Amino acid sequence: MTKHPVSLKDIASALQVSISTVSRALKNHPDISPEVTAKVQSLAREWNYSPNPLAMGLLRQQTKTIGVIVPDLVTYFYSSIISGIEQVAKENGYYIIISSSNESYEKEKECIENLLMSRVEGLIICLARDTVDYNHFDKIINNEMPLVFFDRICRTSEVSSVVTDNREIARELTIHFYDGGARRIAHIAGPQTLSIAKDRYEGYLSGLADCGFSADESLIKFTNLTESEATEATRQLLSLPKPPDAIFSVNDTVSFAAMKEIKRQGLRIPDDISLVAITDEFHATLVDPQLTNVMHPTYEIGQEAARLFLRQGKQGEKMVPMQVVLKSQLVVRASSVKPT
């Protein structure tokens, strides 16, 4: 006997019967004679045959696998979301296959093709930073495969998604700066092709308006979310004739780059300039001063994305696309509280 896992084909060849006969005999099908059934089941026991769930799934076009694509596999934000997806998937008898786009549009397309060739039943995706064209999702949408976006989203009239209240939390954050005495509140923003960056920018503008300010273009810097661009944006802000007294950064990469540059220039946080990070709780408390941060319900994002996926996967159920909006939390710490 070969060393590879025993298949129905192996048993069928040994007994010189068809694969379908072996399959039915293992299920005690009445159309198969007792003698053949006994031979099949005896050999299956002798060779330690066990059904291959993936192969069985392919026969039914159900593999019980979900493809998950994230921009990177290092960031705690995404790893926590993946954990939430996996928990709900496991509870429902599903497995997940994880792939990273590395913030690349081309890699994102490649990930999709590879996962589809792996016969996943559908996909849960957070868009890459470079993705500005969404036509590569046509195949999935047109074939009515389950598809869910989270955090960075698109085509919301066609695809369900899970997001956080980015506009509202950015507005709240801007007002927090004002209430703490800041009057020149800068924003290091992300590319406006990304839904989260656009929403946070609009929330910042809304917060300024609520505080009675209009936007000062010199205090707004757009970046591609890399550390180098965030550092340069911070440098430009600090070199202004009237530099900001607070900086709202669009994400954690930008926030930590800004903090590093502020300290490099010999400025104190929050005495000279306040800072807020949109990052996870763990990293916000490791730096000095500890960062006021916006906490996202990352695990819950993953859970909700998986639930939306499973609802779509129910046979015969045509689901109207919906957007689940989860609430973030502003946690105030030393980095934004100026000494009195």
C-alpha cells in the first residue's frame, strides 16, 4: 500500500469496483450488495481510510474555507481582526486561509486569484493602500460568491462591510484637543482614495467647525501612510512660523513617526504639542508619555465580518448588502493633556 492518505480510488482499484460503489458501500447504501459492502468496509478499516473533508466539499462545491486578505500580517490591528474571523468561522465549521497584499494593488489581485484557485467559498477583504480601481472584484460579485469588506471598503451598494465610526471619532478627537486648550490643530491625513482616511479627514473638518474654526490648509498634510512621509509631514508642520499645538494623525504608523520627529526636535509632549494615536491599547501604553488613543473594536470587527460572510453563504438566501458600523473609543492619557 502507498504511503499517501488512502482514497476512495485506492479502495476501488484494489477491489476492482467503481469509486461510486465504494462511496455508497461505506454509507451502507441498499443498492450495494451486502457482500460488496462488507469487503469495502473491511478494507477501509484495514487501510485506516478516513474521508477527506476538502475533497467531499469540492464535490458539493462547499470547501468550508474562507479566504481572508489583509494589508499586512504584522500589525496588531489586523491580527486581532483575523482572530475574530477565525473564532466565528470555527464555531460554524469553517476554516480560514490568510493572505497579505502588502499594501499592493497588484498583490491584492494575485491573492484573490490564488485563493479562488484554492476553492475558497468566498472572501473577507481589507483593501490595500494602493487599491484605487475595484474592477477585480467583478468576478466575485457577478458570480454571487460571498464577499465582505472591512475597515477599508468600496462598492458598498453591492458588498456588505464592517467599519468603525471614523467620522464621529475624528470629530470627537478634534474637539478633545480644543477642550484641552489647543487652537492650532493639525492633521496628518492619509490618501483620500482610502475610505478610512477620507472619513477621518472629514471628521477632523467637522470637529474644527464645531469649535468655530475653518480649515487652515497649512495645518493639513496628506501622506501615503508610510513612516518617511509622516516624518516629513511632521517636520513641515513644526517648521511653520506658527506651528501647531496639537497633531491628529490618521493611523498608528503616522502617529509614531510624528512622535519620534517631535522628540528629535527637542519638543515636549504634551507641553509643547499634544498628540493622539489611532492605535491599539498595547502600543499606546509602551511609549512615554503614554498616548491618548482611539481604540477600535478589532476582535468584534472580525466577528461581524465573519457573520456577514456566513449569512451570505446560506443557500437560497439573497442578502441585501449592509454596512455594520461599530463604535470606537477615545481613551485619554498624558500625551494630550497639557499641564495646568
